[in-house]
Amino acid sequence: MEQALFDQKLEQEIRIEPRDWMPEKYRQTLIRQVSQHAHSEIVGMLPEGNWISRAPSLKRKQILIAKVQDEAGHGLYLYSAAETLGISRDEMIDQLHSGKAKYSSIFNYPATTWADMGAIGWLVDGAAIMNQVPLTRASYGPYSRAMIRICKEESFHQRQGFEILLMLCQGSPEQKAMAQDAFNRWWWPSLMMFGPHDSDSPHTEQSMQWKIKRFSNDELRQRFVDMIAEQANVLGLTVPDPDLKWNEERKHYDFGEINWDEFWNVVKGNGPCNKERLDARRKAHEEGAWVREAAVAYANKRAMRQKQEAA
């Protein structure tokens, strides 16, 4: 009976809410996906936060601070959504710090120049939007609602990145070369953000049946390539893929093969910055312990005072 009601809600596009019955595998799949998404937002603050003090103008500093602040908020929304599934935030954080939980592979690459801030905004946030807009229709209510605000803010992030690169491409030859270099380094990792081929993805088919995901990894990756290929022409940059070409029959761009050995190596924790990123998160968590303890002490003190006043 409960399974039938659950299936009926999916069929009728009625959101599943925290108190509704749901299959345990559905709940576990959501915990994995939503917590991984939250971890990605928090870890994603690191490469950009490192550039706030080195941004080339006060305006750029303000924009980058606002963007990093947005990402912190996204992580909080998503941790809160995951908590409605019966997992605590402490447990999720422990899973991240132990390496049990994953985050997006893209954040294990270094940001070495200011142009990387443009490439991350344009490519990484562009890929995120491509992934996340369909999630505003995810079958789980708290997740889909969190994604509405997140996607609105991510669209700002992508425009910010594109504008950085546009200014560089309209600048000196050295600035345009810096933009092209950033594009070269972030292009393939951005394609990897969509995950493995559909045939190698253990979760995609079931997640689509549950309407958590609406499109497969390869479908979204193709949409991204089609979008970026056209936007690169506007910037005057060259897509770093000699196999990229328009396929008139498919009405899509053909593109080269991703280095899947590199992808799986990064996922397994062996990327250029895997250790650095986790070390930074662990350090921040440890150094922030006094803040959490103070907040708990204050909340307890306030609750005690309210109880005394009520008596």
C-alpha cells in the first residue's frame, strides 16, 4: 500500500516530503546525492576564497566575496535538506573528512591565475547550472525547493565568470593568452563534472526512475558542450578539443573522448589537490570548534532563561 502510494505520487509529479513513506534505497540515494552536493559547495569555496585578497580591484574583491558567501549558503541549504532524511550534519561532515563521502571532482584542480576565476565561473558554474536546473523538479520536496534559489544565484556566478574572461579577451595579448590557458586547463575537468558515461554510472538509471534526476549524465554533458562551443566563439577563445565539430545530422557538436583514467583517479582521492582540500576542511572544522561550542552554550542558556520566565 505504501509503495503504491509512493509510486502514484511520482507518477503524478507530487513531491515526496520528509514525513512521507519512502523506500529505504530512495532515502539513501538522496542522502548520498544531497550530501555530496553540499560538500561540493563547501569545498568549492576554497579555490576561489584563495583569490579574494589577490583580486585585481575592489569591485572584483566584492563580487568574489559575494560569490563565496553564496556558496556557503548553498552548502547550508543542502545540509539542511539532507538532515530531513534522518542523517545528522555531524555525520555528514565526518563522512567528508574521513574521505567516505565524495564531492565534485572539479574542485581537486588548482586555480593558478586570476583567469581561473573566470573559467571556474563560466565553465564550472555553467556545468553546475546544467546539472541543477532539472533538480528544481526533483521528486524530493526539500531538495527541489533548495535548488530554486541555488540556481538563481549560480546564474549570477556564471555571468560573473564569463564577464571576467570577456574583459581579459578584450585586453592585451597577454591577458587573452591567460584566458585561453585557463580555458585549456578547466575544459576537460568541467566535462568530467557530469559523471561517468551512462553505461558506467551505477545510480543514474534508478535515480531517473525515481525522478530525482531528469536527464542522464551524457545528455547533460552534450547540452553543456553545445552551449560552451557557441559562447567560446563570442569570447574569441578556442575550445581545447581538436575533435570538436558540428554534426549536422545530430544537430549537436561532436567532441573528443574524456580521459576517464584521470577522472577515476581524482574520484579515488589522487587528484592534484585532493589532500590539500580535505586538510583545509579538517583544519577549519577543528579551529571552528569553539564557535560551535559557544553557540550551543548560548542556545542552552537562552532556553533555560525562557523556561524560567515561563515558570
